[in-house]
Amino acid sequence: MIDLDKSGGIWTVTINRPEKANSLTLEMLTELALIAESAGAAQALIITGVGKVFSAGADLDQACAGLAVSDVWERLSGAIATLPCLTIAALNGTLAGGAMGMVLACDIRIAVPTAKFFYPVMKLGFLPQPSDPKRMAALIGPARTKLILMGGQKITAAEALNFGLVERLVASEELMVHANELCLDVLNASPQIAQGIKAMCR
């Protein structure tokens, strides 16, 4: 359910459970975390999904059994945030719930125009993972973060672009092409320069 391709310095991770809206089980999250923790050798990491939804967040059955408050979400987003390589979330569709954590931890987010963004954590009776509101507020500001987390608003792709939650909207058929194009300068640069620029942007 998690596919990994390591071609040419770019590690492409694909969430492949479209029949369940790419909802994430503990096994899938653990595998994603292990990949992120071992991706120091990559020059770039792209995370995407199969189908019309990037991820609906936690698998519903497992969420009710404790996955919603597991520290594996924080482990995953923390591993992505500390990677020295360029990290890109190529959002093939809607992003919901705890899956937003790994996306917020990426350096760049691109999305298809039909994507929607929501994080109904308060409605479901859970706190978000500790780093998620901080990373979201750093991108879009505290008030808009509260609009999503406390106001329960579903944000369109156009609004997400306007807010700064995503950097660019890309047609579905061009999404992965563009994601790979964003990696070209990194692939052609020395690792020290690429890592140095990333460190200076923190």
C-alpha cells in the first residue's frame, strides 16, 4: 500500500490504497516513517497518492482504536522535516486529517485544482499532533489555522493557494512531471550547496 521508487536520486513515495481513499493504517504510517528516516541518501523526496484523494487521514477503524492519537504521526512528520534533501508533496487530490502533518513538513506543496483541504480534529474530539498547528500557522498565519482547525472549514485548492498552504496548482496530468522538474536543480547541484540553502531557509 506504500510504493517506493528510488530512480535517479529522487525517491518517490506513493500512497496506494485508493479503494479506501488512501486512508492510513498504523502499518502504512510506520512504513512511511521508516522511509523518511532512511531518505538521507536521497537528493529529493516526493510524496504523492493514487486516485482522486491524496489521503483521508487515519483509517477509520484504527482511528477509533487509538491510531488518531498515536505518536507515529509525529514521528513521520518529524522525520520529513529534518531531512537534508528537498521534500515535495505532490497532492493528487484531497488532503484530510492527520495526513496533513507529513504534507506540512515538506518543503514544497503542489496540488491539483480539484483538491480540498480539511482537518476536522476538533469535531472528532482529538487534539492535532503538536507540530501540525505550528507548521500550519508558519505557512498561513494563526487566524487561518484556527479557521481550519477550530472553524472546521474545508478549504478549496484556490483558497489554499491564496492562503499559502500550497505553492502552486498543477493539472492532474502534469502533477508528477512538474514535481520532478522542481528537483532538477537539486539533482545538478552539489549536495552541500543544496543542503546549505535548505538550512539557510529554516
